[in-house]
Amino acid sequence: DAGVTQSPTHLIKTRGQQVTLRCSPKSGHDTVSWYQQALGQGPQFIFQYYEEEERQRGNFPDRFSGHQFPNYSSELNVNALLLGDSALYLCASSLSPSGSYEQYFGPGTRLTVT
Amino acid sequence: GDSVTQMEGPVTLSEEAFLTINCTYTATGYPSLFWYVQYPGEGLQLLLKATKADDKGSNKGFEATYRKETTSFHLEKGSVQVSDSAVYFCALQTGANNLFFGTGTRLTVIP
């Protein structure tokens, strides 16, 4: 049973560019959440997708957007990249948005903005 | 707002030593509490959880008790191993499915 997968593993971009990160949820899961983990910090919630809609959003600017596909996979898009966007981006999947279901995390995508 | 305050590290212990990592929280409502572990180069793994006051979560020799009166969820292990070296995150979740994390505590266990 494949767990949560993310691609790419590492990415280097230049300030002002745009980036797309991808996530495939654990088999049977229908909800995807994205987190940003800056170096030496805990993960911070970006947003959550369920039924192809953004259901919740953390304190992140509109430069961060996402999408969920009918197969439950998801993309995170970041526009106009800033140096401060350099971080590990984690995807987590769960069964429904209910708080009673465990979130399973992928290995993350390490984004470096130069 | 909801937040988690976690003992700062790094923590270095000898093998078989006793481990405590402190975690306190602030939350509206009645949160569920979690400890996640992150091994080098990997994502987060759920270590243990507790969903209501006085619950004790346990896994792989680690334990934590949900203390509502002190708003705490301290992680303990009686005898650490080298393989326990990792970063440990305390987290809470209230109602909706997003998690609030502490800043993490890096544990290094030396033989």
C-alpha cells in the first residue's frame, strides 16, 4: 500500500518565478492538507482540499494556491517566489476533513529560492 | 489563538537514559494532542495521540498524558536508544483537521 508521495524531492527556483508541487494521497484517502516547514521550525498549515475545493486556509498570502483533482491528488502552486518561501513543503492526507482521522505525511519537497 | 509551546533543544542523551520533552498548549475548545517524529530526510510520523483529558497515549515505549489542568502533554521514555534520534513535534488539533505544531525538539542519543 503506497503511502503519501510527493514530487519533486528537491527544487531550486529564482525569485519571482512560479512553482508547482505535487502530492498523491495514501490509498483510500480523500483529503489533502499542505504545510510549510521552514528550517528549524514546526510545520505551518497552508490549506486543505476536500471534494476538489479549498475547505480551510491558514495565514498564507494569495500567492499560495492549490488544486485537487478527481483522483484526490493535489497541487500546490506558489507565484512570485520570495527568498522566504524556501522551506520543506509537506503534504498530508486523511480520510475526510473530520478531526477524528489521522493525517499521514509525505516525505516533502525541499524548495530553495535563490 | 491555538498554539503549542515546546521545550527547546537540542537534547543529547546517553543510551538508556530517561527522556522528557515538555509541551504546553493554548487552545479554544477541547483539542486532541499529538506527538509526531521526523527522522532525517523523512516526513512526519505520528508517534502517539490523546483525544481527551487524562488520556495517555503510548507507542514504542514513549508515553504522554493529556493534562487539562496544566495544559500539558509531555513526552517521556524510560530508556532511549540510538534509533530514537530524531526531531519530535508536539501538535494540537481542534475540531477542523489542521494541525498546529510546536517548533520541534531535536534529540540525539549517543551510544
